[in-house]
Amino acid sequence: MAQKPRDVDPTASAMAFLGAELRRCRLQRQWSLEHAAGLIPCSKGHLGLVETGERFPDESFARLCDQLYQTDGLVARLWRLADAERTRDREARKREELRTALTVQAVLAPATTGDVVYMPVLAADGTVDYMKLDRRALLASGMGVVLAAGMFNTEEVSRLVSALEEPRRVDAEVSRYLRRVLDEHKVNDYLVHPSDRVGMVVQQIGVLERLRRHATAGQVRDSLLQVQADYAEYLGWLFQELGNWRSAEYWTDRAVSYAHGAGDYQMVTFALGRKMNLANWDSRSQEAVDLGRHARQAAWPVPPGLASINAQHLARAHAQVGAEAAAQQMLQQAADLLDRRAASGEDRIFWARNHTTDFLQEQRARCYTDLGRIDEAIDILERLLLEEAIGGRSAAPLAVLSYAHARAGNIPTAAAAGEKALKLNMSACTLKMLHRSSDQLDRWQAEPSVRAFRSRLAELSEPGRRHRQST
């Protein structure tokens, strides 16, 4: 029986037109999705998403459809149009991101004369004012790397400079300012290389330590210690991105210590989750499981967004040790908790507030890959890559997709996904995943596509080459 098509506007894009044409051909023959998918061959879900314009197929898929529907090359021609349109859209997004980044950096670029820095700060009326700072104050303010035009004003920076000159004058506004600087670091993660941030963050932790020791009010001291915990956790993450696992563990432990001292139990729980994540990446899966159980036994309330992140880390740990039922239970809990986050409004931690269902789906795909549910993992990742239109920011989903295809024995597809990932922003964790994919492809090392992928991977794994891809 012919199936009733979903409402799709074929004029919305070249991909939508291609999908609509494939659906028309199938319905003209009164074939079900399942029947047509079996003839192509592909999964029923994959074909359905192609027909609705939600998934972009490869060129070989288009050629197979031409043969199946006897369209004399029409589908392949439509595929080339859709591919050209998608390439133009991606390039336009990359140009716009680069233009925005360069414009903001140009506006905020400090003018330097000897040991004096004239720091441009956007005033409330939209004009640019310049503050005279010494280099130490510039480093402490964080303005040298924060790319948030319009967010900071001269009064805020002046307050910090005054506190640096006379630490007893520090107040809660200074700690709030430094927390906002840190949030801007996180918002603009993909614009600045982690190694360019490490020195700045270490400097700001030292500034917070000095201010805290001289603060006269206990409430201000606690507030500064809480911000210090946030910076220490972020520094641990930066070291993880750089592949310095020992420093990542050290600063994450410091974050736990600072947070305990400040009574900030959300940060304690989050930092425990970060330790879980580090153990997962270092193949210490049982340790990650133990850390996850410890975090779940907290004597304090854990808000839903934070609990969701930690449930996802724990799911990965269970998947890596082959505990499928436990992993599935944690993934379901993570999804339920994420649904409750907005209504709760209790999450203070930046990433607990801001991680998305796409992040959860990526974690699900990683779990499914480790559990051997490869087809489901590939399905999730291909949908994510299509919907997110990553556009040069993150290589992680492509790296996982490469690993999943490698485990499934889809050699050219695995190598192609790996090569695409290597063109994007690269972290140490993503490189680890790509090396796992490379290990899975060892038996096919003579294949040209595998050889090319492994050569590029080896090149980018050299010291000093990580993260240096253009955004």
C-alpha cells in the first residue's frame, strides 16, 4: 500500500526537492518505505529521512536510486545540486563566524605602549572608550581574551583595578565580574586555542587567591573562593583539551577542594563528574563507575541539569564495561532530568544550564558504539550532523561516527568521516577517538582511503599541532 506522505515543502531547498522527487517515484510504484529500502538497500528510517529532506545521502545512494526508479540520472543530478547548495551554506556560515570573530577581536584589540595597555571597553551608549591599564591589571581583568563586546564597562574594570591596588577594598562585585569573564571564556570556547587561555586562567586563580586572603568580609571571601573553584575546574578542562591528563586531574581536584571550602556543593558534584569523564577517556571505566556512584550518593540536593550530565558520564562508564542495562537506565534518567531542568531553574553551573539534547544524543551514540549497537549509533550521529550543520566547530561527532563505521567494517566511510573530523577543531579527546578508529582499521591499512586518513592523523597528533585547524 502507498503511504501518505508527510507535509514537506519541495521548494524549501534543493535537498527537500530531491527528497520529494524520491518520494514521488516510490509512491508512483506504490512501494512502502520498507520495500524500497530493502531494494536500495538501506534502512527504512534512513530512506524516510532522505525523503523528508532531513538527511543528506551520499552520491552512491543517489546512483542506486536512479537505477531502482529508472530515472535516467535525474536523482544524481538533483543530488549534485543539493550538494552544491549545502557546500555554499556551510562556507557562508564559516565566513560569517570568521568575520564575527575577526571583527570582535579588532574592536577589542588593546593598544600597547611599553608596560601600559590601553584597553578598549564598549560603553553603554555604544561608543568605545579606552582605559589605561598596566599589563598585570589587563591579565587579571580577563579582557585580553574575552570577546563579548558590550558586556563589560569602565566602572567594572576600574573596580577590579582598585581592588588589585588595594586588596582590602575588594567586594562581591569584583567576584561577580570575574565569574562573568569566565562565562565568556566558555561561551567563546571555539574561538580561542586552549593553550592561549591556560596562562590567563592561572593568572586569574592567583588574583582570586590574593584578593581572598586580604578580603575583610567573610561573605566576600566565600564568594571569591567559589569563583576560584569555577576557574580551577575550567583550567582542568583546558588541560584535558590539550591532552595533559595529570594537570587536568590536579586542577579538577583543586576545584573540589575550593568548592568544599566555599560550601558550593553544585561545583563539588560537577567536578566529580569531570573526574568521571577524565577516567572514561583514560580507559579507567570501573573507576568512573565508582566515582559516579559516589556522586549519586551526595548528601546535598543536586539540580536536574547537573544530575543529567553526571548520569551521562556514568552511562558511558557502564557502556565501556559492557553493562548495557545500567547504561540504558542512566541514559533514560539523563533524558528525564534534562526535561525537568528548565522548570527547575536551580542549576548554577554553566554547562549544567547550557548542555542540550544534542549533547545527550551524542553521548547515547558513544554508549551504543561501545555496546556494539552500531547501526543505532550511526543513525543518531548522522542525524545530529545533519541537524546541527556543525560548520567547523566540533570534530567530536564525526570522530565517533568514524569509530562506529570502523567497528562495523564500513572502511571507506570510516576513513572519510575521520578525514572530515581532522579538518575541524581538534581536542585531545577527539584525537583519542580517531586513534581508536584507526586501530579498528588496522587490517585495511593498505586501502588508499585508510592510508590517507592515518597519514593525516599522524601529522596532527604531533606535539604542537593539536587544535590548530582553522575555524
